[in-house]
Amino acid sequence: MEDSITILGIGGYTFEAAACLVRNGGIVAAAEEERFSRIKHHSGMAYNAINFCLQKGEVSIEDIDYISFCYKPWLRYVKRIPYRLAKLFNHPVYSYRIISHEVGFVQKFLRELKLVKGRKTKIIYPGHHLCHAASSFFTSSFDESAILTIDQRGEWDTTFLGTGYNNKIRRLKTIGYPHSLGIYYATITKYLGFKPDSEEYKVMGLSAYGKPLYLKKMRDILRLGRNGTFNLNLSYFSYHNNRGFYNAPYWASKLIKTFGPERKSNEKITQYHMDIAASAQMCLEEVVFHIADSLYKQTKIENLCIAGGVGMNGVVNGKLLIRGPFKHVHVPPVASDNGLALGGALAIYHDILGHPRKNISLKRADWGTEYSDDEIVSVLKTSKVSYKHCVHPEKVAARLIADGRIVGWFQGRMEYGARALGFRSILANPLMPDMKDIINGCVKHREEFRPFAPAVMSEYAHEYFMISDSIPFMTTVVPVREEKYSILPAVTHVDGTARVQTVSKENNMPFWGLIKEFKSISNIPVVLNTSFNVMGEPLVENPEQALRTFYSTGIDDLVIGHFLVSKK
């Protein structure tokens, strides 16, 4: 009998730190550090997430055979420091600072890795983009697939094109810094008054309200290259000289001369800003399609796996799925840097150690913490709140939602990834035209243009949305069927699309049961689903946080485990 192999994946570090425990190729536990630290997009070593994974796996650090880490230290040195040295004369202060930072950064994570390894543990550095690629390909149902990963920058590369066959990933082409789609979109995000590296999704949502009137100008910034490549017109940028650190801007004066002054975060959003967002989004789509078409032409494979921060752009993912040339597109629930923990562990097990895949695709994302009814009721009693016991919490929640109540839903193990998928969710009635504005204003405390997602029973998804494959992780924006616009006003975006989550009985029975019960009341197998948090905070992790968010917002009822807490 083959010996058990236990791998601890550590991802993020610079952004969205996370940990994942994999045993013999199967996920045991995974979580992001932000859920424990309460610092959104937490950077640094994921100590709390690591401890949780070890506890859930009932192992100590001495039982870990391998640790994967998401950066190759020598590659950062070889690529980044010479680039900075070449700019030392023209940008001496910044170049000196960033070289010092780079040396200190690598030494810091090497020291910290020694603290979390056991005596027999071997540390492996698969590489940033291989971790991204593995997080998507090895969680897909595809025996073979084209692979596309796009982000701001790994050690050096910003874009990876490759293939996956069985248990191996092969690199075909990479595009390196400073040409980066992630930095292009982050620059537009900052220009529009949002937080770069964090709020790019706001630009994506805002783009639906505008028209691409400035597409020609955007095409001068972001240009198509030969054979599926692209490049940035660096005369518009300054990030490659100062990268936005130390309060320096991302852009050069040419960008401001072309588009005018940037929007301040407290300024009103105008139609001009919406049109800029639409133009930037369409330009991004053109480039991604250009890359994807070239990848298909080279591989002739009909499956595509996507990862990297730009892989979180659900509008691009949806249009890729609809337009082709790929027939099937897979995006994992952790496409961003949080998925480097999972991808690194799977890369070691399959690609590096050569173990075969078990032909089991990832169909669920609940790999985080969980709390028993005894633990929940202890918190409720300590907090001195009134509560009721529910034999069938899904039936209670469905009736409340049908009555127009906004429900906090805290069940089972926490999601791994940015999307609430029916374990730490806020749920509401999608049939009510004013529900979107109510939740944005009274619950989430966020911009009024932000849309909400529909969660639909998978067996009815094609009746309401233009999809053929399941989308269990809310990673793809697709058209709502036109005849359903009026039926689902609270989850249909202004452009007639929605970021859909398909929910199956096999992989999320409590949530599927809730939607089924709602269907029996309303005849509609769809509920509005958004994350159980307020703007700027991570998803709630424990019952205390669920209660605090419940009482500090306009949520009407909290269904937590088998208990109901209601506001009169």
C-alpha cells in the first residue's frame, strides 16, 4: 500500500495569504488568513490558516512531507534586481528602496518558512504561475486543457500560456514584466478613484453603465502584439519606475493629459467615469480574446482553464465561454493569489511527484472552519439574544426570503475563496425590484451601481440563464434570458447579465434545499446571494462575527446552524 503523502500549500504572502492541506491528492482543509486576522487581503505568512489546516487534518507540522510556497526566491533575485539596477541612475531613490525591499522580502519569507516546517519536511517552490495553472487545471474535470493565467506579476511573468495533460502542465509561452494586464487594470482602477489591487471588480461592474467611447485611446495604451502577445505603451505609466509605492502614482502625466484629472474616492461617479470603465473593460477583453485565440490555434484543445487575478474578471470569462473558440471554460473558486496555496500543493503531488489524477474535479469550496450547534448556542446565550430552534433551517429561511426579509445564512464549513457560495451568505428575494438598492444601502453600505448574484438550482439554470455548463463558484458573468429580466430584477445587471452560481443537491444540500423550498413557495428556483460581510471587511468566520454583522446592518433575520435570530 502506498504511503500517505501530506502537503501543506502556502499561497498569497504579498496578497491574499492562504493555506491548504492536501493528503494523497485530496483537499483536507483550506482557508484565507484574512478570515482570522480580519484584515482584508491579508499579506504575510498565513499562520492562523496554517494552524487551522493542521488542526482540521489532525496532524502536526512534523507530519508534513512537503510545503509548497508560491514564489521561487532565486528567480525574484535574478529577474527583479537586475531590472532595478538598470534604472538606478534615472530613478536612484526608488530603485535603492525597491532593491532593499526585494532582498529583505525574500529573506523574510525564507526565515518564516523555516519556522513552520518540520524536521523531515521538504520545501518546494513550484513557481508562481505554475501554482496558478495547477489551481485551475488540477481542479477541473478535463484530462487535457489549454491553460491561461494572467495577473499583475509573479516572480517576473505576468501571463502564462500552457497545456495540461493528465498529471503534467507544460509551458508554451510567457509574457514578462513590465507588460501586465493586471497592472493596466489596476491603473484604471486607481484612476477611477477605487483601490488598486483590491477593487478592480468595481470597475467591471461600473463598465456596464457606460459606453466604450474612449476605446481608441485605450488601444493606444494597451496594444495587441504578434502571435497572441500584447504590450503596454509605457509612456502612459510610471509604475515600472516607481510601481505606485511610497504614494507615487501608477501613471505618467500623459495619461492625465489624455483622460483628464483622476476621480477622487469621495467624488461623485459621472457618466464619463462609466464610459472610461466601459472602454477599459472592452480593451481588456480584446486583448484576452487575442491571447485565447492564439492559444487555441496552437493547441487545438477545446477546454480552457483560467487562473490569476485577471481570471476573477467574470465578464471576460463569460464572453470567452460564449464566443469561443473554447467549448468549455473552468475557473476555480480561488483564481487569485489565495489559490496559490491549493495550486502549489497539487502541483507538487501531480506535476512534480508524478502521482496520477483521480479524475475527481473540484465541485465544492467549503473547506474552511465550521461550528457545531453546541458552539453556536453557547455564543447566543453569552450574547443574551433571543433565538428559536429550527428543525429545518432551510424551510424557515426560504419562507422569510419569500416574505421579503433579508436573511443572514451561516451554515457548514466556510468557503475558500472570495465568493460566498451558500455557507456564509446574505440571501434575499430576487423578484423584488427594490431589493438591490435596499441591500446596497442598508446592509452592505456600498455603491448603488454594484450588482448582486443569483444562486440557481443547477437543474433549472439553463431556463433562466444562457449557459450549458455548471458554474458552481460564481466566477462567470452570463446573459440572463431576456424573458426573465422582469422576473429577476434584483439580480439582473443593467446590461442584462448576472454572475451566476449553480447549486447542486450533491455538493451543497442545505443551500440547494433552501432554494428548492423557495421555489415551492414562489415557483422561482433562484435566490439573491451575496457575501456575509459589509464593504471593506472579510466574510464572517465565526458565530460572534455573524451576530455582530447581523445587528450592525439591515439584515432582518439570522439563520445560524439550527437556530433563528430575528429582529422584530
